[in-house]
Amino acid sequence: MLGRVISARRRYLALPLLTALFGAVSCSSSEDVAVPAPHGEAAQHCRALHKDLPGTVNGLKRGTPEPVSDFTAIWGGPAVKLRCGVPKPDVLRYGSEHYNPNPDAAEVNGVQWLFEKQDDGYRFTTVLRKAYVEVTVPGKYAPEVNVLTDLADAVRKTVPKGV
């Protein structure tokens, strides 16, 4: 009888531990994001943007990217990823093999975005701003453009128009 009580206690003690372990794995709010390396004025704008970003985007809560940086942010899982201070997209660089004089672009709440279809979702990059802001949205969140409505105000306030 004592053996049954001990083994029952072990099961009950193990259950909360397993629940916590699997809960931590499935609810991870951290994801790897490549950190850009903006300089000068672009870095200042990106730091200002980072402070002004919303806590939720398209109903997704903000997480913590790995490594932690003032130039990146994530929301949800799979993550919507924002990187500020990325290089000018190849599609906009004259002479690049991917150059397109008429790329797909749209304005969302006063911010112009270049959009590029990816294997799973879209990559949006601001244009006509003093720093390039890139947002990658997994196809799970279609229509992917919806996340831009929650980001446009922060971009407009912190990254001035420029060429």
C-alpha cells in the first residue's frame, strides 16, 4: 500500500513539472532574427522606432527576438518579424540582377511599402524613408498586409520621409 501512495505522489508531482515544461516550449515568445547594422541617422531612427512599436500587431502579442536588439522586434508565433536599418532591397537597386523599375508597392496609413512574395507569406519594406524597415509576415496571417496598419503610425512618427 505504501508503494502505491509513493508512486501516486510521484505522478502528481511530475504532472505540474511536465505541464510547465511543455507550456514553456509551445508558448515561446522568442525567435531568432538576423540583426541589421544601421549607422548614423538610420540607427537613431531605428532606436526611436523600437521604443514606439506597439505591444500587439494584428492581435499578436510582442515577443523577444534573439538576440535582443533595438533594431528588431517580433509578434506572435510563427513570428511576424520587423528589422529596422536593413540595406536597400535588391529590387530597388539599379544594376542588381533583381532590379525592377516598377516594383509592387502600396501605401498603408501614409507609409509606402514595397511588397515581395516569399515561400511562406510576404516581406514588406518601407520606401521613401530615411531608414529601410522590413517586416516579414508568415502566410498564416493572410491577408499579410493587415499587420502594416498597426505598424504604420510608429514608422511615420519615428522614421522621416527621405530618398
